[in-house]
Amino acid sequence: MDRIALTGGTPLNGSIRVSGAKNSALKLQAASLLTAEPLVLTNMPELADTRFMVELLAQLGVEIFWPKGSGRLSMHGETLSSSIAPYDLVRKMRATFNVLGPLLAREGHATVSLPGGCAIGARPVDLHLKAFEAMGADIVIEAGYVKAAALRGLKGARVMFPFASVGATEHAMLAATLARGETVLENAAREPEIVDLADCLKAMGAQIEGAGSSTIHIQGVEKLGGATWNVMPDRIEAGTYACCAAAAGGEVLLTSVVPETLSALLDVLTRAGVRVETGPDWVRIARDPATRLKAVDIDTQPYPGFPTDLQAQVMGLVTLASGASIFKENIFENRFMHAPELRRLGADITVRGSEAVVRGVEHLRGAPVMATDLRASVSLVIAGLMAEGETVISRVYHLDRGFERLEDKLSACGAQIRRIKSGEEG
Ligand code: UD1
């Protein structure tokens, strides 16, 4: 298994081009199942997760053309050969579960394994299934599989989510595009990736209004066509590099970003004493490495609140801040697994249930640490950039699920970071 070794203490200077959003790409990939025509995604991130999804789509009969390094993925599901998504593929990553709705809408039936993914809490799929039941599907759970059928097609329905789930909103929206009549999703999630998905579906011929607000109206259509769609920039990747620059000090220009989607983080960074400047599609992050960051409090919330996917990164960042920072995690239980690893570097963190208190210390010292989930892994990179000496992060396959060439992007800005390939000596 690969590891990442980094030595802290060098400021970052340069620019980083942010990749296409993983969390958007995965749902856009699932949309290819809704049409017999080609769906082409550009600005496509090449990640372990997007490759898992391609593997699953291929297994379902979608023809894939994805030249390495092209950033252009073409998916053509002219006819589907299967509507079964097996455990082996779905267990690796939760978003593969999103093929259920499109298969059900197009084929009238689907059998999909219950999902896996990051170990950040229970993460059930009950809201997804309730939405499909409201749309007339019969659902049975048997031997770890969800078997869904709507042999006469799905019908439009009013679906009220008890809380705003990103995955359930996207999944219901995908399926509703081909349902008979109107579907109304209430208390829908408002994340920018939902807007990206809705806009792509509209380019394919879907009728959707209100994506990005809490009520989404979808008027089902007979069929969808193909489209070429540019995946939106990854706000979590952008936010992560913003934290890296804030941690190491120096000046980094992030390009190919949508600054509005980063507002909650940029406010926090400003409060912490980081200089933030934004333009139409860029963000500049600057900090004098001689100055000390200030403590900040974080309360994770659905969009436009502070994203849970950036909580670990900011925790890594404030380990050296002056004062105490309080973190409240409201979206997932068990999402402080990075805290014990950060403590190995010398951080002072106390976790009590869904709250963590980080008391800023004077120094961090490099140590061997372990990545525990996708976002936790980059909090160790951020802390490692500030630590004295070398930090070696193992289990970086977590990081590879969501970050494209992280070590290349950071070393181009002067970071002392390298990948130690499995079998190589550190
Ligand atoms: C998506 C993102 C993930 C992000 C999360 C919250 C992708 C691939 N992943 O995950 O990176 O951290 O949004 O912004 O886009 N829940 C239920 N029942 C359900 C569905 C969800 O109880 O049927 C719970 C979950 O356990 C969790 C909360 O709802 O506690 C939020 O989950 P949700 O918004 O659905 O997140 P995901 O779509 O899984």
C-alpha cells in the first residue's frame, strides 16, 4: 500500500488548478443510465471513486471511452445488459448505490447491493428507498440487496424529506426525470452538486425547476437524450488546498473554482487571520508564515453552512492556532477519527460525542500516522505541512478516492511531499 511522506516548514507559493468535483461526477455518471444516447463528461476527475463507478456502469452494459489524462469520459448505454449492481462493486463506495433509481426508472426493476463507503457513521439509505416507494416502487431488502420493481414505470409523487440528504435528493431527482407526471421534492438538499446534476439532466431533456432551493419540481418526460457536460469544480478539493496554503503560509492561487461555493470556508479562514481574495473563477490564499493563526469555531451544516467534508481539514489547520477552537459535527456521527492521529503529531484535541475542542499548541512534530477516511487523510497532510520533521501517512488509498495527484499539485507549490509506492523503502 502506498504512503505519503512530507516534511513541514516550507511555505507554499504558486498556483493549483482545481479538478472536477468528485461528488458531482459520480451522480452525473449515474445519469448515463437514463438515456440510450451518449453522455459525455468533461473536466472529469480521474479518481479511485470515479473509476469504481465506471467499472459498475460497464458491468451494467454502458460502453465507456475514457482515455487516460483526457479528462473526458464518454458513456453510452444504448441498451443495458443487466440491472444488478453486485456487492463487490457497491461495497467499495456509497455513491454507486445511485444506480438504483436510474435503473428502476429506465428498466422498471433493479437489484442493488446495500452500499459501503467511508466509515463515518451509519449512513443508511432509508430516505432513498422511501422516495422510490412514494413513486410507486415495490422494495424488498433481501440478503444485503435492495430489490426494487416498478413494472409499469415510476409515477410522480410528493416526497418530503425529514432532513436534507444530499444523496437522497439527487437519487430521487435522477429517477423522477423519467417518472409519469410531476414529482415534488420538499426539504431537498441545496448543495451546488445538486444544481450541477439538475443542469446536466436539463441538457439531456429533463424538466426540473428549483434545484438549489429546498423545493424541487420535476416533470417526468418520455425519454432523455445525450449531452456533453462540464463537471463543476470541486469545492472540497479547493477548500482543502486553501487550508494547505493557510497552514504552510505563502501565497497560493487556486484556479478553476466557483468562489461562492466556498463562502463558508473562506469566512472561517478570514476569521483565522488568513488573507483571502476572490475573482470570478479564482481564489488567492495568503499568509505570512511568521504570524500565528487564530482559533475558530466550526459548526457543520448542510449547504450553504460549513461543509462536513472540510471539518477535518480545518481541525488540522487550527492545531497550532492561538486559543481554543470548538468543532460541532452535525451531519455524521463518528467523524472525528482524525483526532487521535492529529494527536500523534502533538495536537491537543479532546472529543466528546459530536463535539471536539482543539487547544492550539506551539509545535507539531512529524510522526507516522494513518489515514482513516477520505477527508481525515488530508487533515494529516495539512498538519504535516506545519510539523517539524517528517510525517508519513499510511493507508493513502483513502486519499486517492477523492484527490487527483495531490502530491504533484502540492509539490509544484514547493511542498516537500512525495509518494512512497507500495514495496519501496521510505
Ligand atoms: C454526500 C457526499 C459526502 C458529504 C455528504 C454531506 C457524495 C458522494 N457524498 O454524502 O461527501 O459528506 O453528502 O454533505 O456526494 N441519511 C439517512 N438516511 C438516508 C440518507 C442519509 O439517515 O437515506 C443520513 C446520513 O447517515 C447522514 C446524513 O443523513 O447522517 C447526511 O447524509 P447525506 O446528505 O445523504 O450524505 P451523502 O449523500 O451520503
